[in-house]
Amino acid sequence: MTGIIPVVVLALVCVSFAFIFNANMQFETLTKDKMNAELRSTKLKITDVMHASEYTTEAIATAIGKNVKDGDDLKEYQDAINKYVHDSEYIVAIGLFMDPEKWHADLTNFYWTETSSSVDFVDVSSMNITEKDWFQTVKSTGTHYYTETYVDSTMGILMTSYVAPIFNQNDEFIGVVNTDIDMSAVQSIVDNVSIGKTGHAKLITKDGLFVSGVDSDKVLQANISKDKEYGLKDVSKKLLDANEFSGTAKGEKKTYNVYTSKFDSYDWILTILIDQSEVREAISEITIMSVVIGVIAIVVIILVIWLIARGITKQLGMVQNRSKAMAEGDFSMDALKVKGKDEIASVTSALNEMLEANRSEMTEISKNSSVVSDNCDTLRNAVNELEESFEQINKAIYGISNAMIDNSATTEELTASVVEVKDVVVDLAGKATESEDMSKEIMDRATQINKDSSKNFEVAMKLTEEYEQKLAESIDNSKVVGDIEIMADAINEIADQINLLSLNASIEAARAGEAGRGFAVVAGEIGNLAAQTSQTVANIQSTIVKVHDAVDQLVGNSSSLIKFLNDNVAPDYKSFVEMSVQYQNDAENIKDISVYVNNIAENLRSSMEDVNTAIQNIADASQTAATDSSVIMDQVDAVTSHVENVGQISSEQQDVAKVLDDVVSRYKLNRDEF
């Protein structure tokens, strides 16, 4: 047992070193987490300060953009902006700078700045705003912009400017709102960071210039790339390039742990430095404490191991002696005393249980050996009876197997009949489906015929009405012929009068002699014209008579045609429409009957499938029963063989029982009957 002590000591030493190493790693991790938490907390405080000014600037830009128009007087916002500047803890000045391309007014660039007693208005319209980088940047990007941190030459304080764009109602850029923010609140937040005894914070620009955490004369003047006091020059490149950085910097007098984090929206890097000796002081205390505890633990463990080994050795000697006695067949000894609940006590208890169990088993074996012999006789008689029963079972199963084979043949014939019926039903269902499809086609044709007949009937009736109307109009128009006849009679009378006048003129011309010769010629021509007119009128009157006859004949024929349409064609069309409706109804009835027959056929087919399935199940069951009967017969033969073997085994068991009696008699059980 003493050989285990060096192993335990070595293990404790290894565990102690592992604990110390893990403690150092955990402490460094906790330190880094604490520093990162402090960085996040400080950044959040600074962000809150900056957001207050950002919200004010954005609110002013939005209000002006939504309400002003080109050329408006922006001084009307003076009271509101004065209040913002005066009430804000961080805002030093707010300026409005309008784009000269979009804003046309005398007053374009101006700001309100806080003095010791009031807020003053300053006009800087003469400033060429387009030359300012911050103005051009906001105009081109359309978003807000932070200037670099700077010291105001007029007020002598550290500031940064937040510039927000102004968009008019048409979403056009028209200018910016420029807010100057006092950095003293940010410097105060950074300067008040204190961690432990030596931990402090510094704010650095992304160019490496100190903003806070240093003397005022070094603000925006000293660069970390030249810093020797804290050793930041050695890590300046990594510090400025990384979003987050942790490492060590060796200063002139001390070595510092450095933790940094960049701002997303601002031109700054927050840095925390803590003396490395302060961090390692706690680690050294943990190491020393771990070593002391480890030494004490080793001494205590060695003492405990020695005491335990001594007790185990004594108890194991007693167990060894008792085991030897049991191996020699002596079960008459008393049980060992069990102390405690350790492994040795468990072994001792198990040995006592084994002693008692073996003693009980040997006693039970001796007692039951005669019972085994009697049971073997009973078992032999039972085996004989089983052999006779199995013979009868074998005959019965053989009869069942033959019956099942006959049943299987019958079910096959029935299955064939069911299949034939099923085929007929399927054919019937197919015919019903075809009838249903044909009825659908008939119905579609009947519907189309009904539609076409109705349409043609309507067209015929419409044409009849149009022809009647046109016939009436033609009859009315034929009355013009009568008017023409009247005018022809009038012209004829006029021609007669002209002819009479011509005759009179000729007579007068003859009376006049040579002087009336020319007039006589004219009178003659007028007479000829009157004669021609009379002849033309006669022709017109003859034509009018013919027109009268034609019109009368046309009216008669048209009336007969219209009467034929009304009396014959229209009723035929109507009967045809009614017939197509009846045709459609008949097709619908045929369809319903086909669907009904199809449903009946489908139900019959489903029922026949169920019957076929049931018959097949019966056939399968019969086949399975026949097969199982054969298997059972084989199993009965096998069981019969096993029963015969059992009879033989029972004889052998009688011999074994005698041997057991001889063996038990050799053990010392401390019992009166032995």
C-alpha cells in the first residue's frame, strides 16, 4: 500500500500546477472581460451624450425641410434654436448653411452661439460654403457627418461638429444644420474612469492624437506613435488598425495591460491602461495559496492512506483465512463481523453471504435429492402417457390437412366464378360510362341546337318585322307615283297652253309680215317644244301606270311572304326550339340513368372484390392450415422423440441424485441430521 503514496503525491502536484495555470488563465479572462465591460459602459455613456445633440440637430433639419420654401426668412426659427442652444448642456452653437444653388435669399449662412450671458446671432453669408469639406461631404452622401475633433480658436474649448442635411418637401438637398458640440462632457466621462489602483482611460482619435486622459497641453498635440511614458508607441499600429485590441505596452517605468475599442460613428478610440503588476499581484496570491493548500493536502492524504492501509491489511487477513476454510469444505464456522461501509466491508459481507448461501444450498441439495428421484419416476409415467396422446393428435391433424386441401380446391373454383362476375360487372360499368359520355355529348348537341334554333328564330322574327316595316315604307313611297302622275297632268296642261300660245304667236307673226318673221321662228320652236313636252308627258303617264301595277304586285307578293313567315316558318322554328329542349331533357334523363347504372356496377365491382378477397383469404387460410398441419405433424414427431429423450434423462437424473447424496455427505454443515 505504501507504493501508492508517491503516485498520489505526484498526482496532487500535477493537479496543483494545473489548477494554478487554469486560475491564471481564468483570472486573465475575467480581467479582459471586466475591461471590455468597462469599455462598453464608457462608450455607451459617451454615445448618450452625443445622441442628445444628434437628435436636436436632426429635429431642426426635419422641421426646416418640411416647412420652408425658397427665399423664406429663416430667422423665424430664431426663438426655437435659441432655446435649444441655451437649454442644452452640450451644444455650443447651431448654424444654418443653405446651398446657393437651391436657396435664393440675402441671408443664407448664419448661426446662433452661446456666450456667457446670452445666445448671439452671427451672419456669415459672405462665407463660401461650397469650399467646406463637411458641406460637400453631406451634400454628396445625403447623410449626416461628424467633423474631426478640434479646439475652437474663438472660445478655446475642445469641440466636434455634427452636420445633418436639410431636404425640402420634394426630397431635394437645400442645405445643412451644423451643431458645435462641447467635448468637455466626453472628457469628464473618460477622466472619471477608474479601475483598481492604477486602471484609467484615455480617448484617442483614429489618427492617434490624445483627446482626454492627458494634460491639457497634450490634447490634440501628442500622438501615441511617439508616446514613451505608457509605451503606446510600440503597439500604436495594431491599436489604430484593430476595432478591438488587447495587449501589453512597456512604458518608461511600468508595463501596462492595454485594452481598446473603436467607436462606430465617431472618430475616436477608447483605451484603458492598467499596471500589469497590479494584475499579477492577485495571480501571485492565488499561486501561493494554491501551493500551501497542496502541501497540506499531501501530508493529510499520506496519513489517511497509511491508516486505511493498516485497517485493510488486517481485515483482508481474516477474509483470506475464512476463504481457505470454505475451499476445504468447512461451512460450520460463524460469520465474520462487518465494520464500516467501505470496499473491504463489502467484500467481508459478500463472503458471509456466500458462506450462508453455500451452506443453505448444500442442505437444500441433500434434502431434495430424494425428491428428484421420486419426480423422475413420475416423469417416466407421464412420458408414456404423452406418447399415446401424440399418436392420436397425429392422426387428427392428418385428417384436418386432407380436409383443408379439398377446401382449397373449392375456393379456387369459387374465385374463378367471382372473377368472371367481376369482369361482367366491369364491362357493364364501362358501357354505363360510355352511355354517360354519349348522353353528355347528346346534351351538349341539344344545348347547341336549342341555342342555334332560338337564335335563328329570333333572327327570323326580327327579319319579318323589318320586312313588314320596309313594306309599309315602300307602300308609302309608292304614293309618290301618284304625285308624279298629277304633276304630269299639270305639265300636259301647261304644254297645251304653250302650244296654244305658240299658235297665237305664229298668227300674230304672220300678220306682222317681214317684221314678225323672226318672232314666227321662235313661236314655231316653242310650238315644237310644247309638242315634245306633251309626248314626254304621255310616256311618263304610261310608265306611271306600269309602276302602279308593279307596286301593287310587289305589295301582294311581300304580304304573302310575310304571312308565310308568320303562319309557317315562325311556328316551325318555335316547334324546333321546343323539340331541342325536350331533346336536352331526354339526354339529361339518359345521363342520370347511366350514372345510376355506373354506380350500381361500381358497387357490384367493389362487393365482388371484397368477396374475392374473402375467398382468397379463405384459400390462403386453408393452404396455411394445411401447411401448418404438416408442420404440426413434424413437430409432434419431434416432441415425441423429445419425450422419449426425457424418459431417458429421468433415468439419468436418478443416478445423478445418488451422486449428489454422496457429495453432500462429505461437507461439514454443522447440522444434526448430518
